[in-house]
Amino acid sequence: MRFPKSYLRGGTSKPGRQVGAAPAPSRLTAPPRNKNRFVIAIGLFFCVYAAIGGRLVQWGAAQTDNSFSIAAGDRIMASRPDLVDRNGEILATDIRTASLFAEPRRIVDADEASELLLTVLPDFDPKWLYRRLASKAGFVWLRRELTPGQQQAILDLGIPGIGFRTEQRRFYPGGSTAGFVTGHVNVDNQGIAGMEKYIDDQGYMALQDTGLAINTELEPVKLSIDLRVQHIVRDELAAAMKRYKAIAAGGVVLDVETGEVVAMTSLPDYDPNDPAQALDKDRMNRMSAGLYEMGSTFKTFTTAMALDSEKMNLNSTFDASRPIRMGGFTINDFHGKRRVLTLPEVFIYSSNIGSAKEAEAVGIAGHQEFLTRLGLLTRMQTELPEVAHPTQPKEWKLLNSVTISFGHGVSTTPLQTAVAAAALVNGGKLIPPTFLPRTKEEADAVATRVVSEKTSDDMRYLFRLNVADQRGSGNRAEVKGYQVGGKTGTAEKVINGRYVGNKRFNAFLSAFPMDKPRYVVLVVVDEPKPEEGQHYATAGMNAAPTVGAIIRRCAALLKVRPKFDPEGKALLVSY
């Protein structure tokens, strides 16, 4: 409705106005307002903002823990300390890599996006990929740890809603060379095996969870491993497996003065850059996580027990002319001499009969106590998580003690066997093994005396005699100038609860140089076959020469100088 202009002006009428006309209003009266609509609008605004405020209060009061998602996001960017060998060579380090993710809510056409991604990553399951891209989620991982080429190819596709996140990836330059020692990490860069897991358990995981390990330069963790010696051990074991057609092999080099593990490996091994290989049941760490009856290498401990008991000495004799019959079993020698043997002859001829009589003389309780003292019946304490618990009879009877004396009836790990042997040649002190650097002073602080120095001297003599004497079972391990000593072990394997005669687990337990031992070297060969032209596949034919090859190559690297003085000069023992 339009009003005349006169109604829009205030004031009185103009002069000359006619008499009788209606007087003009003094001011304009405003049109009536719809108060009900105004109240409704105000009410609606109030309701909307009240709802928003209520939701904000509700969300603020809710006790939600976002720390996990934050920590999970931070963890993939967390730095891990490098692992280096004793000489500073890198065993494990971090590299940056890209991972592919999607934000499905931003993807315009999930079908088209999945088809494009399949052109770069054809190993994707098309149905799985489409479901991920068509979901209602705000964020989904598609592929972790892409190569730079794959990342660039996906960037060139220009798909909205597809992005990358930079992560830390663990890289092992040596591949499988030291895989069982370093262990490996999972896709979130968390240690799940070997020394990687040990580092996490020592407090690194807490640094990850608190975000203190993000983009942080952490001090490298030095291991006791010598990468050069590690390579030699692995190389010689691989050659032995091929030469003797064995199904597996393992080896360890141990410093007898400090307990440091200088090298340790087991074949078949795995590449920690491809952790899925570790799931193969044949790729296990046989040296610390495998349990075996160690066969005649256990005669080393039986003889040491006999000497340390002072009931016998190097002049003692044992009648090995006839087999021993006990509990329905017959105990015989592999190549019996059928005569009285001296204690050194029992050792070098590896007589089961003589070893059984040594154990009988000491007694059941003394036998069990001695092996426990050497750490052969309890779980070994070291940094590596993969350590098996030895097995023994629930009740020791005379027959158990007799069979254990020559290596049947007790299962232990090869690494424990090497550690116990080190105590017999280093002067009589048991030193827990370590995969971290340790000084001699630190080792002395944790060492425990388990045999006398005289017993240790006698065992060094017997070790050397078994290699230097052509009658000894370990003569094929001889390396001129390094005075190698040791003991062979050939054990029939137990399959389905029964001993199988044609399947053997062979070992050679050695030390060098025997005038002043520095290193124990143990090699095991699983199910070897006779070498071409040979009739036997005993430990003296395969494990012993493999030890000799390892010592020949690594002795100089370990700074052990050869001596070409008259043989045995420093090992003469009066008996």
C-alpha cells in the first residue's frame, strides 16, 4: 500500500488551506507489526544454537582417549637407533619411505579410482580395494612402504582423496647375514624379534609412546657381533650344507674371556628385510632357540665332572672290554677297542662305556648338580629373546645318568653348550653370554667359578690331544699354528619318540689357541650325508673340518697370531 507524500511529512498544514478540511497529523504512525512471527523466529534461533551448544558440551564431557590414535600416528614416524657391529659397521638403520592412504569421503568415483590404482599396483585385490575406497571411513591405509617409482606413478594419476604419508622403515644392509641376531621389526617399526625386540623392551617403546623418538637422532646400539666373522661363519656353513647334503647347520664363535658372542648364525636363515620369511618353520634360530641332544660333545662335561670330583685323574683307567647291559639296554662303543682305556683314551676314542663308568663313579646327584652348575639344565640368561628351556628327565635314575653321560636323555641349546665349554677352558669360570660389548673386568664381575683351574688345565690338554693326535676324532679340525682343540658329537635324532639310526645331529665343540684359549667355536650339522668317496657321516667327517675352515679364515681377524713353535709346548701336563 502506497501512501501520499503528504503523509510522509511532519508539521502543520500549509497557509491557504480550505476551511473544513481534515487536519493533517502531526507525525507518521508506523504500520502494525506481526509480533507472533518475530517470537517464533527468535525461538527457532534459540533452539538451533541450544542444540549446537548441547552437542559441544556432550562431546567435551565424553571421556574419549585419543592418545592411541595420536601415538599410532607418531609411532610410524619414530626413529629407531642404528644397530652396529663391534667395529661400527651398520647392521640395521632407518630409511624414509612413503605409504599410501585414502580418504574415501573425498573420492568422487570409487570405481574409477580403484581401476586407476590397479594400473600401478596390480597385486591389489580389486574387490577389496573398491570396498576400501567406497567406504564411509575418513581414513584407510592402502599400502605401506611404497617404492619411489610407485609413489610417483600414483601421483601422476591425480586421484582426489588419495595421499601419502612418510614413514620410517627399517633396513638391514647385510640382509640375512646376521638376521637371527638383529631380529626384525613389524610394519609399525616395532621390534618383534632378536636384538630389535630387546631394544624395545629396554625402554625404547616408552620413547615411542611418548613421542620422544620422533625425528630424534638416537645413539647407535653397538653389538658384540663382528660382521666379518659373521660372514665367514655363514659362508662356511652354507658350503658345508651343500657339501654334505645336510638339511640345516649352525655355528657360534664365543669369546671365552668376556662371554661376548662374536658370531652366531643358523641355516636356513631369513632376510629381516622380508620378515615373512621368518614364519617358515625351517628358518629357525637353532643355536639359541633349538633343543638338541648334543651327543658325544656331552662327554666333555662328563670327563670334566670326573676330574673335578677328584675321584679320577688323567691316569685313571676304565674297563671297556665288554658292553654294559642295563635296564634292557646295551651300551656299546661305536669303534670299540675292547680293552682297558685310560681317561684320555676314553675322551679321544669317544667311548660310551668309559663315559658311563665316569658317571657311575660320581653318582646321580653329583651328575645332575654338575650339569646344573654349568648352566646346561636351566634357561640361559642373555639379551636375545629367542632362548629355549632345556629338558631333562623328571626323575634321574641310574640309566638316565648313564645315557646322559654320552649325550642322550638331556636336550639343550648349542649356544649353552658353547658357553659351558668356555668355562672348562678359560680357567673354570662360567660367564653368561652377551650380544653386547663387554670388557674382561665386567665379565669377571658376573663370572662364577664352576670348576677348578686344574680341571680346566686338564680339559685344555684333552681338547688339544683329540685334534693333534691322529687317533683323535677331531683331527680334521687341525689348523697349523693355531693349536685347535675340541670334541666331536654324533647323536642319533629322535623322531616320533624313537632314535633313528640313519638321521644324525652332528657337532664339533672346539676352542683355540689351546695354550691360552680365546675363542670357542661350535658347529652343528643336521642330517649330513657321507661325502662323495666316504662311507661315514660322523661329526669328525663334516662338523670338524667345517670348524677348521672357520678358524683358518677368521683367526687373523680376531687378532690371534699363529705360533709355529713345537706342538704342545705350552700344553704339557704332568700326569
